[in-house]
Amino acid sequence: MHLAARASADGTLNALAVARAELRDAGVEVLDLTDSNPTRHGLTHPGVLAAVQRATPLAARYRPDPHGPVAAREALAARFGGHPDDYFLTASTSEAYGWLLTLLADPGDAVAVPAPGYPLVEPLARLAAVRTTEYPLTYLHPYGWSTDTTELARVAARDDVRAVVVVNPGNPTGAYVADDERTPLLEAARRGGAAVISDEVFGPFLLDAPAPRTLAGEEGVLMFALDGLSKLLCAPQLKLGWIRVSGPRDEVAAASAALETIADTYLSVGAPVAAALPQLLGLADEAVAATRERLRTNLATARAMLDDGGWRVRRCDGGWTVLVDVPRWLPDDELAMHLLRSAHLAVHPGWFYDLPTPGALAVSLLPEPEAFAEGCRRLRDAVDGLGR
């Protein structure tokens, strides 16, 4: 039997995963500060399942539409702007990426991705037989992250680069595209003939930034903005996301026609959740406010406990993750292993996100405040203990 190389993955567990499995088998409970599943932290809006249940009778008759049901798209346009025909419903942001990679890039072509960044686009690109190439983000404390727009322009101008991926705000950087970066970023893509894919799933979760920033609806370059219920309602199990297409009229028309073909081939969105979308969007403001309160509470705790004496909590404009710089008593992998075995605490070392500077840990802001504070206490005690 032959398996395609792009579909084959090394199933070998890394040392941290092996250690976690050993602790689990031994009955040891690990406090997990890597967990970004909101359904495990009491954050899913309590009304989501009832809304789907109420809408289920509307799904009794099958009415396929490559864009998704028009009522759902009308609700999206009313909330986020644009026209209902600008939207395509998908089962997830990951699926949206898959469709767009198929739309924009032939096998062997490349898409530009930010570094550091969450390791999602790379495996999706591999499945689509597409390569990724990086453009750098840099951090300056306390001002935050910035995009190297000069390097981005160089990358976008390459003949093989078909799209520029922007995560806005980034994960784990927590950085929105700054006002002074927006025009050069979009111009770099336009001049290079690359489309822009703006992943905006964390967009509403404002923390240190004075205001959220969106690229959705941008008309100067072919733009695909991604969002969905996974973050908006803390409901990844509902499996509903969307793509909003904007840009020059002729490019939008051609891209939308081709995207209709792709969407019509998959028709992946379940009818009950699509029918419920107008009701679900009515819960969004309340859901976002509750999640943002959790994030802000935990970020304040991190700053109170982990921001002095050689420790530093980085600026976090938005999102669900904060980066913490810790005293470098051990290399990152050894430190993560030490925390796991001695403090029964799981964190992500910075290499997981391709952070260029050692000594940084990525910490989820989603856990219950009591658990998060306990995790910060264990982290501080375990690392400071190494220096005694």
C-alpha cells in the first residue's frame, strides 16, 4: 500500500508528550496551562445548544448552496458588513484555509506565513502540496510586536508566493496589525500579486490594545477574512466558520466563482448549525464579554505574579495566550520538562511557536481564575527554586 508523503506524519511523541503520558498513567493530575479548549473551562455560552435545537426543524429540507444558507449569510453581513454573497460558510477555519490553498496555489507554490506563529497553516499547506515561507515579526518591550514589512514585500514579490497569511491578532503574539503597518502590508501583497488571508478568529478579544483592528472588507487587494463560532462563542464543537471575500471587483468575481466550485464539491456545513446562525450571532456580544473578562482577569494575575525580579509578561494586545519571559536557569526544553515533572505543570516552550528568543513560555489565559493563579504560583516557585 502507498500513502502520499504529504499525508504521512511522524507519529513519534516528543519527550514532553511521553512524560505527560507517564504521569497520566501514574494517576498524577497535571495543571495544564497549554489548554486552549474553551469547553473545558466553562466558557461556552449556555444558549448555544438551545439555539441549535430550536433551529433544527428548519433543516428538515435540504437546500444546498455553495455559499451556505442565505439567511445565515444575511446575518453575517448584518453583523460584520458587506453583502451576503461575500460570505462562504465552512465547517472550520482549518477547512477555510484548505479551500483557499486549493483556490490560490498550485502544487509546489508557496504562501507566506508570520513567524512566530501558531503551527496550523504549515500542516494544512503540506496536505495541499503547497509550501510555506516565513516573514518575521519582532518584539520590543513594552511596545509589542511589529511586522517586518520590508521583508514581507520581498517575500510577497516572489513569483512562487500566491498568498500572504496574516493572523490578526496573532497567536501567541497577541498582536493586531498596527495602523502604520496596514498600508505597507497590503501594498506589499498587491504589488506582489498575492492575495491576503486574514485569520481574525481572535479579533474580538481585546486586551492591551486600545481598539481591535480588522482587515475584513479591505478593497485594495484580494482579501479573504476568516472567522467562526469556535472562538466567537467558545463553541468549537458547533463546526461553523466563514470566509468573507473582498477586493477589486474583477478579482473578487473570479475568485468567488472558483471558490463556489470548491465549496459546491464539499458542501460540508451541517444544516442545523447553519440554520441557527442568526440566533447564535445574537449571543455573540454576551459571549465575547464573558470570555474577555476571563482573559483580562488572568492577564492581570500573570502580571501581578510573574512580572518582576527577572520575569517579564509581554504586551498582549489581544487573543487567548500570553508570553512570559522567565529567568534562564535551564534550556527551554529542559525547563518545560522540569515544570512537568517537579511542579506537575504543563506549559508550551517558545520553540512550539518558533519564537526566536529563548526563555519564553506560552501560557493559555482560558483556565478558571483559581486554577490559573495556582499555575502561576507553581511556575514561579519552580523556576525561582532553580536559582537558589
